[in-house]
Amino acid sequence: MQLKDEIRMLIATGKYPPGSQLPTVRQLAVELKINANTVSKVYSELESEGVLATRQGKGTFVRDPQEIDPTAREAVLSEILDSLIIQAIALGFSVEELLSALEKRVKEKGIDG
Amino acid sequence: MQLKDEIRMLIATGKYPPGSQLPTVRQLAVELKINANTVSKVYSELESEGVLATRQGKGTFVRDPQEIDPTAREAVLSEILDSLIIQAIALGFSVEELLSALEKRVKEKGIDG
DNA sequence: AAAATTGTACTATAATACTAGTACAATAAT
DNA sequence: ATTATTGTACTAGTATTATAGTACAATTTT
């Protein structure tokens, strides 16, 4: 299920800004040649992470971050940070190296904000 | 396959320092009540990431980070950093928030280095 | 109210991953 | 050399997951 990553990517790069509507599950299923239920599951998982919001009969939308419960939002971030830290340390990177690598990567990708 | 994460965790926390030997695939398979081939696969994947080194007939060992090819090592780090950045941005975190959250998380966990 | 649009639930089928058991290959110890 | 130890390859069986197709539920639009 790397579809989740692709959707997050499209959101992160601004292709789908907050409030915008994602393709319908049927549209995306046809486009990617996968099953509508699989798309639905992915949307549901991203919804439970707070990234998306679905409304029956209307569609699936990118959630405005300010509307997300801050506690849940930070919990998700902490989880992925922990995973990152563990992987980096296991590879022998120091904390300093990790921090500077993140800064460098951010600059390279030219991310706004 | 969250076994990979657990092994990385044990390495990161110093339970298995560089050069130390991991349990044999059979030992770990019995202990976790899973199949030896599954353990072998996990070991192989971690080896391809550069974290482990296996030697036929001798066992599987934690690789000394200094022995890892620096290019491959940084490629792995870049990959997980990109994943982190995308997830964080999709959740509406700014780069500044991401960096400070990482610093904070590192301090909280009291990681050496 | 009726029709259209969208996400979801359900069953059956196909594909994938895991398990179990065994045999083999490479290294180390005797 | 022989034996023991360790990781790997292989086949077959099981379980999990994804797919396909259909029907249903909730909302919007007409």
C-alpha cells in the first residue's frame, strides 16, 4: 500500500491543498486500475491519521490541519519521528548528523514554510 | 513485518552493539514462534540496508557503521527523511515545527550522540 | 420526492505472503 | 577429514490480503 505515500506526497506538494477534493474512489480506482474498496480503505486510513475527511455522498477532502485535534496530530508525528530516530541510529548516524541531514534535505527540496 | 523495526530498536538502544552477534535464525524463530525463513528474510533485508552482515556458518552480526558504504548509508537516510518530510507536511506541520519536534523528541528520549 | 453521486458493506475469487518441513551450502570446530 | 553450526533454497500447504462485482447507505442536486 504505497498508495498512501503517493497521496500524502500529492498533498504535501500542494497538488491537493487543504479543503480540496480528492478524486472519488471510483475515479481513482479506474485511473490506477485497482479496486474501489482498496481506495476506500486507503482513504479511511488517512482519515484516521487526520489527513483526510470523507463525507458520504459528497466525497473525500483534504482536511485543514487547523481542524485536526492537536493531540492526535502530534501523536502521529511522534510516532514517525521515533521510527526515523531508531532507523537512523541503527545505521550509526549520530543525533547531530540526523538533525543536519534533515535540515539539508529540507533545503534541497525547497519546501515552503 | 514489524520484526525489522524491533531489531532496529534493539540495535539503536545498544542491546546489540556493532560487531555483536544476533540470535541465529533458528533461535529467533523458536523464540518468536515464527518461521526460520521469515527471520532469514528479515535479516537479509536489514543486510541490504547495511545494518547487518551475515556470514554463512557463523551467524548474523551488527555491522560497524564505519564499514558501511557511505553512499548507500546516506541513500537510506535520505529515503526515510523524505518519507518523514512528506508525512509531516501532509499533516500540516511546517519545516520549523518538524525540526524542533525532532530536536525535542531526541532530548526526551535521551539519546546519546 | 426523485434522481444522481459518493462512500461503504458484502460475497466470492485471485494473488500474495507466511508457515512448515526438508535438504543444501558455507564456515567453524574437532 | 569429519562433525557441528549457521544461513539459504526449495516445495507444498495455509493464511492473509487484494480484487471484482454487486448491492446498500448517505448526501446532494434537480
